[in-house]
Amino acid sequence: MDYRLYYSPGACSLAVHIVLEEIGAAYALQEVSVSRGENRQASYLSINPKGFVPALEIAGERRVLTELPAVLIFLARQHPQAALLPQASALDEARAVEWLAWLAGWVHGIGFAQIWRPERFSATDPAPHEALKANGRRIVHEAYTKIEQALGDRRTWALESGYCIVDPFLLVLYRWGNRIGLPMREHYPAWTAHAERMLERGAVRRAFEQEGVAIE
């Protein structure tokens, strides 16, 4: 085993799961259900004190790497034969990091966090929670419009240079749009086409099957 992935089904860790399948490395899965609060239990906090997924245990190093962009970039660089991080130019690589920083830090970390975890922003007073959820939906809607515009220039993948570590994360966020009731097919046709291309990949199908999740 090269890696152990601590994941929650359908969470952002799904992007790492897909990448592990893409690179063909030997790995083990350890479920840490966020919905059941397992990420806040002492057993997991001893692995990742921040209490989030993903966490990636690196065999031989006895080290754990956390934070989605860091894990994705690490795996891509450790396995360059999979060509999941642009290598032709520094600018192309920076574009991938640019995507990941925005998707993880803003769309996920602010938008969806306010929708699903408003208590993170107002822990002592629940009164603003509904307003926070509404603001999160506004952020997600605006971001999804930008994603649709980016993918709407007839590119096949997030980067014009080809498939990379950004694309699995976009698929996760597409799925989350369905989960919060956004009309993904009707309002985001270019992104829907991207999701359909993703679902044709064997690595994606295997990861979805192993986690027991679907696109809807």
C-alpha cells in the first residue's frame, strides 16, 4: 500500500479518491463519515487535528498530508506519468493551482460552508444562520455562473492543456449543486457536458462505486 485515504462518501475527498484511481497507486480507504460526526472523534483528530477530510497517509513516510489542493498537487507530482498536472509551462501549472485555490477556498470553504455549516461562522448565536445559508447560496450561484462561462468556450476540460487534478474537484462540486437543488442540467449545459465526460472515465466510475455515491 502506497497511501491510505481518509474520506467521507461524496465529500471533497472524492476528488482525491478519483485521482488515486487515475494514477494507479496502491491505496487503502478509511471512511470517516462527516454526517455521523466521525471527523470530530478523538480517533480521527489524532490523525488530522483540524477535523476535516481528506487526509492522506503516506506509506513509508509515516506522515499525513491534509487540505485538498495540497493532497491533489502532491499526488500529481509524485506520479508524473499520469500527467494530472500540466508540465509544459509554469503558467499552465499555476492555472491549475488558481482553479484549486478558488474552488477550495471560496466556493467550498465559504459558499458551501455557509450553506451546510453556518455554525462555523456564528458559533455562539444561531440567529444569523438562515442569513448565512442564503449568502452561501448566493456565493455558490455566482461561482457556478463563472464556472459555466469558463467551460463554455468549448474546452474539453478545466484547462485547455488537458485533463488534470482540477476536473475531479469540478465533478464533486457539480454533484453538490444537485444536492442543494440547483437545476444543473438546465442552467449549466457546458458543465453538465464536462460531468458526463468525467463519468465516462473508469477511474471516476470506480471511485463512485466504492463510495456508494451517484451524480445526483
